[in-house]
Amino acid sequence: MVTRTAPSHLTARERARRTARGGASRSVPAPLLAPALIAVAFLVLPLAGLLIRAPWGHLRAALSGSDATQALVLSLWTATVTTGISLVIGVPLAWVLARSSFPGQRLLRALVTLPLVLPPVVGGVALLLAFSRVGFVGRYLDDWFGLTIPFTPLAVVMAETFVAMPFLIITVEGALRSADQGFEEAAATLGAKRMTVFRRVTVPLVAPSLGAGAVLCWARALGEFGATITFAGSFPGQTETMPIAVYYALETDPNTAIALSLVLLLVSVMVLVSLRDRWLRGGSLQ
Amino acid sequence: MTHEGSDGLVVDAEVRRGSFTLAVSLAAAPGQVLGVLGPNGAGKSTLLSAVAGLTPVSAGRIMLAGQVMDDADAGTFVEASGRPVGFVFQNYRLFPHLTVAENVAFSPRARGLGKRAARSAASHWIDRLRLTDLADRKPGQLSGGQAQRVALARALAGQPTLLLLDEPLSALDAGTRLDVQAELKRHLAEFTGPCLLVTHDPLEALVLADQLIVLEGGRIVQDGTPAHIARRPATDYVAKLVGLNLYAGHADGSQVALTGGGAFVVPDQGQHGDVLIAVRPSAVVVSNQRPQRSSARNTWPAKIAGLTLLADRVRLDLDGQPSALVDVTPAAVAELSLEAGSQVWLTVKATELEVYNHDHIRTG
């Protein structure tokens, strides 16, 4: 036996929508609506709190403190250098993972992806064990070159690279895998050697993904906290990056902490805008 | 077949890919356009790929202008980038991030010329293929016919010894195809090296190629001039392509017993043994009654299985001993009240039957 529901009322607007675009009802069932609203509130309320509590009147004063400026400058240049290093060494690794085949390739891919899921503080501990003055690599750097890495800006860059480079690598590797290799074959028949093909065909073809991966890598480096504070510490002007400065300022000077947070929020929004074509179109491949 | 010392292209090789094996032996002389005709999956693209150096051969060798390109026994292999080959791909594969001028200059540049020298080498081909006005466009802004010319210019700009064309016209719509085909024929005539042209379009092969080979299932089933192949197809596939009825049979003088049932009387040229008989669909006459007084000696009953309207005639698909495709005028269909299931009589004159031996397949 078929149960029939009573006729419901269709507003003129809804009627027009369904006529124009087709499709059935788009009303959300209550059991889905309530949790969805809670999720929205959970994500939006803290950000709203940041905006409400912001010392809008004296932002400039809060940010012009020498510590804040130093942290901002340090964060910007280390994140940029990290991105540069990641491009120089990460893109070739992405190519190796995508295009060549050798024993242990799957293991290598797993290792490369590990920092994505590893707690950053563990990364920091690992870096410390390897590169500290008594670390198994750092010992020789110290003995032979007098080079001490931990608690220097170089350590900041290394910690950020360790955490952020995998974002670039997996983005570019995916693009290389899905790229049409017919163009590379065409380049070969036109007399281009492997390196020329890479430079003049492969890289330009994956340029959009290269850009997206670089932005992602830069944003991740800018926000890096755990590995940096563990491996590089928090010396103002030397290794105290924005997130670390925010963390310490919160205890002593909340206004500065909020102002710095606003700057990071602004940067994040800009990153999102720059990636909008890739990510905000509901999973379409563009 | 040996072609030692030939200055053209000589392929005598096998390429194995999984369960598929391409085994061919062919030669193309300088200035000759060798058409490779075959259905999808026959191995046409594999052949081009092997000649271009994108796929190594599994056995045998490939020679170009007296130089070994690939020799499975000796282990010699010239990489694709080192072969003097110009390849026009099926969908052209123009680099989307480069302009037309940069696409055409790609090969001179990759082969070692400086930026300026490469540009001037490219401009020669850009002018020659009437691309001057399009030089600054990106491939995405070109029509199919324009993209085809760019692909040809790009391939020729590397000054190849050998030209490979993979279905060069298949990406075009019917309207532009004839124009582009005529222009392509001119450019092929000016090219001094051998040219391998792969296609599954018989018209393209007949118009553009000097010599044809037909590939089926990785083997060459027929070769010869286009005219020869169009008149005397060796397989059902080729017969269908060129629009002929093809029958295999056993001849004993003027009597031929057909393998699929039925018999034909043919002009007696003293043939004995296995023969092929090709019949044009328009050479068969359809009538409602058994013809009483006819000089034609081949008459048999058949039943209409289907009718298809072609441009100005109707093609009948007839079941009988033997079955046949027959073309009649739409007026005849009306006059004779032809419809699916109708019983009719077919008549064909002995002189309309093209009778030839299997053995003559690989000549011409």
C-alpha cells in the first residue's frame, strides 16, 4: 500500500526556481540542519571573537612594537626562503616520484608524505636529534665547518621546510601524474632532450599547480609553530616567528597578540582568495 | 624482404605489447607517401610510435636513410629526440602555453639553434603554411584547420628526413576537411623525404598516398597502389571500405563455386584454384520476377534484409546465395515496391565481376 503525503504549499519563488533549474525540494531535513548549524557556529564564533576583541583604535601602536615588527619580518622572509628552497629541491623530487620508477618508490612517497600527518613538535625533536651540536649530522657540521644550526634563523627555515615542503611536493606530483604526457612525447619527436622537455614543456604545463603548491607551502611555513619552537627556540629577532610571538604576547600583551593574529588571519584570507579557482568551486578540476 | 642501402625508410620489425603483436615489413622511398590503412587496434599508431622512437621494437630493425634507428638484436637504439623525424599527431598536441610562432620554433630551438636563429627558421615555415597572421595566437584560439597547419609547420621546421602523419584530418569537421586535404597534398608533394601516413579513412588514403599498405590485427594484409587496392580488395575489411562486395571461391575455368554458398559464371581466363571476386553494388540488377531473356548469366533469388538511404540512391542489404549489397535508385524502390522481407531476383553480368588470385595480393 502506498502512503500519500498531503499537498504542501510551494511559494512562488521556490516554484520559479524549480521551473528554471529543475530538481526536487532543496529544503534541509532537521536532523541534518541542527548539527550543520552547530558546526558553522563552532568555526565562525572564534573568528568573530577575534574581530570583536581587536583593538581597532590602536592597531598601529600594537603592531609597531619592535618585537611584533621583528616577528613579522622574520616570518615573512623565512616563509619565502622556505618556499624557494622547496621549489628548488621539492619539484625535482615530485618529478622523480611521478615519472620514474625504482625499487622503494612507494616507501619514499610514504616518507615524503609523513610530515603532513606527523605532529610538528615531533618533527622538531627529530631535527634537533639530527642537527644539534651532538646530533649525528650536526656533530660533523660543528666539527668540520664550525656550523651550529639550532636556535638560528637557519633552523627556522629548516623546521618550516620540513613541515611545509611536502604540501608542495604532493600538489606538484599529482599534477605531473595527471598531465597529458602526449605533449612530452611531441617535444621528444621535435628533438628536445629530457631536461629540455622538463624545462620547456613539463613545468609550464603544471605551472598552475606549481603556483598553488607554492602558496600552500608558503602559508604552511608562515603558520609553523611546533617544529620551529622545538628546533629553533624563540629568540626575538632571531627565531621568534609570528605564531610564537602571538603565543608569548598573549600572556603579557593581549592587544599585540590579537593584532598579530589579525595579520595572520588577513594573510590566510588572501591565500584562500588566490587559490579560489582551485578549491572553492566545489571540487571541480579547474 | 631486404632493403639494404636504401635511402628511405625501411622497417622490418616486430613490436609486442601484451598479447598484441605488430609484425611488419615495409619500405618507403624518398618523396613517396606510404599510406597505412587499417581499423582501430590494427597497430597503425604502434607502427608510427616505433618509427618515431617512442616505442622500441621487440625484434628486427628500423633503418632511415641508411642509418640504424633501432635494432633489437644489436641493441642499437636512437632516442626519439635524436631521430630526424617530424611527427604530426592525431590531435596535433600543440603546446598550449606557447604561441604559434613559439610552437613552430620549438624544434629548431631544441635541435640547438639560438633563439633568434630558431625564430627565423620558424618564420620560413610560418609564411609557407600561411600562418603569418596567426603567429601570436595560442593554440586554443585556432580552428581545426589552422591547428593542423601549425602542427605540420612545427613538424617540418625541424627539417626532418622522414614525416609521420597520424590521422592528420580526423580531428576536422567535414566542411574544412576537403580544403585541408587538398593543401596537405600539396605540402606532401613538396616534401622530399619519405612520408608515412596513417589513416582509417579510405578516401584520405586514396587521395593522399602514392602507395598503400593495409594493416589488420598487426599484420600487413595487402599492399599496392591505391587504385589497385580499390579495385581488388584482399579482405572483407578493405572491400567494405572501398564499397565493394567481395567473395572468395574456387575457380574451375569459367565456373566459380563460392565459399559462402552459391556460384558465379565468370569470363574464362583459364583460372583454376582459389580466387577472389569483387562486384560493385551498382553492377547488380534487382527485379521482381526471374528475368526471362537476359544476356547476363548470373541470376539468383534473394531476400531484402534492410534498406539504407545513401545520398542519391538506396543500398539494399540482401540475404541469398550469395548475399550482396546492391545500390538502386529511390525510384526503383518505389516502382518495384521494395521493402524489408521482399523476395527479389538479382542479376549480374559476368563481365562486371573482377576476378583475381590471392597470390596477386602483395604486388602492385
